[in-house]
Amino acid sequence: MRDRLFAVALVTIGAATPLALRAAEPLTVEQTKALYVRPTAIPFPADNPYSADKVKLGEMLFFDPRLSGANYISCATCHNPSFSWSDGLPRGIGHGMTVLGRRTPTILNEAWAELLMWDGRKATLEEQALGPVSTPVEMNQDLDKLAAKLGVIDGYRREFVRIFPGEGLTVANVAKALATYERTIVSGTAPFDKWISGDEAAISASAKRGFVLFNDKGNCAACHTGWNFTDGSFRDIGLPDGDVGRAKILALPSMEHAFKTPTLRDVDRRAPYMHDGSQSTLAAVIEHYDHGVVRRPSVPDELPLLLHLSEDEKADLVAFLKTLTGDAPPVHVPVLFAGQPSAQR
């Protein structure tokens, strides 16, 4: 699947509210299904274009614990492909077994993201890639020492010179390689995709009813839009949590307690849910939106405080969400270059 997406041509995916929510006349189910068609290519930026060698190098770096100050935490430690590129924990765990303040977000389909991290503080994957590496409570690596540290490993030194001629092993090129690999982490074709392509037997009758609820009464599509099931924006979803979220980055009343809307692709592989890991199941998430939203000024109007869903409707929504899990190919774990740099001091 990923090989078919490795066209370098950019694809523009709109993040606006679905037409079904803006049209004067409600759309039919078939018209609504057309809003969820998968893209045919991965977008790569002009200043960091795709190459197979760069992906391979980025893959090695992603799984290499030597990117951390103590040489035991890799990017894959927290972004584990077995948990849909998260870690299965309510809160992330970093350097020295420090429990972090938020749940580890997935990096699935981040090639299409405009802002990254739960609070949107990173603008590009190149910038994001180095954030956890350098943060003391995460990977605790001094970026000023990273190039020299990796440079003692012959394989890395050689590959950076080959892939980045005239530049070689620099921190910026480490970020470029990591970001290029991360852009290839794309959700597989799911039963839902087969259904919207015309295979009526691909999902159950319950899931089909859930799709209608998702776009209508449940109002889920107000935030979880398009093929990736996110509009990439930030909202307060009314969790009883003291974390002010994006307001630390953008000091606006509407950004108080606001966090990025995550993708719902492969969502049933990624419990627990929410930025604080407070919801253990998809059923619990739906219960929250049905009647558990905390009332405060920053909660947006499109988030009803009460949905009044029946038990059957809740079950239909869960059935639909489970159809978004694709048949992802097995993840290749690379053999790393030999060599052992000293731990950071």
C-alpha cells in the first residue's frame, strides 16, 4: 500500500468542515461517502523531497535508542507500531521513567498534518522530530552533541555523506531523514474504504448506521472530517482536566483546554483515549460526548453538551469506528549500524 503512495506529487487535502454540515440541503449517504475518499499520494515538502535511501536512513534513526542521551530510548519506544504508533499508556514515559503530562499521540498519517503535537507547538515534522529527542524528560539528548555522537558510528557517517552530499551528518539532516520516514507511516486500506468504493458487504449494517450517526446526530464529523477523520484544529472537548493545552501556545480564550483533533484511523488499536488517557474504551469516549462534557466558556458551540444517544446508537457508532482500522503491512525493524557512542553526561 505504501509503495503505491510514494508519488512525490503533492496532494492537497482540505481540512474544512464537511459539505454535509454546510450544505443548504442535507447530502445523501452516497454524497457523504464521497467526502472520505483516500488520497493517492503522500505529500513531501520541496525542501525535503522523498527518496528511498532517505526513508531507509530515517527508519534506522527512528528505531535507534542511541538518539537518546542515555542510549536506551528510541522514537519507537513511545511511537510503537504495535500500538498504532503510540504506546498504549495513559501518559507517556520518558527519560529516567518520568511520567509525562500527556498521552503519546500517534504519528499515523502525519504527512498531512499542518501543526503537530497535542498543542500544535511544532509546525513541521522536521521540527517535531527533534523535539522529543532534545526534551530532558523525554529522550534527553543534547542536540549540540548529537552529530558528533552519531558520527563515531561508521555506518551513519558514511550514509549521511552519501544521501546528503556536501552536507553530511548534521542535526538538520537527522531531522530530515526522520521526517521523511515518518511521512511514509500511513494507515492501511480499511473496511470503510472498501465500502465507500462500492463493496456493500465490507461493513455491517450496524456500522452503516453508525456512519450516518457520525455525520448527523452525533456531530462527530464537525471535527473528525475527511479521509483522515480530523480537521487538524484545536478544541476544548470538555474533559475535567487542568491542562490548558493550546492556550500555552496561543493565548486566546477559545484555546483554553484545547487540544488537537486526532485521526480516527486505526483508532481501536490506540486505547486509552484523549490527550490525558482518561477514557479506556471507545464506548467510554462516546459516553463522554453523550453526557459527560464539562460546561465552560471555551467548549465550542459545535460540541453538544447532551447528545441523547440510545444504547443501540452508541453500539452503532463503535461498530463504525472499528471499520476504520486497516490492514497495515508488517513493520520492518531495521538492523542498526554497529558502534556504541558514550552516553550523554
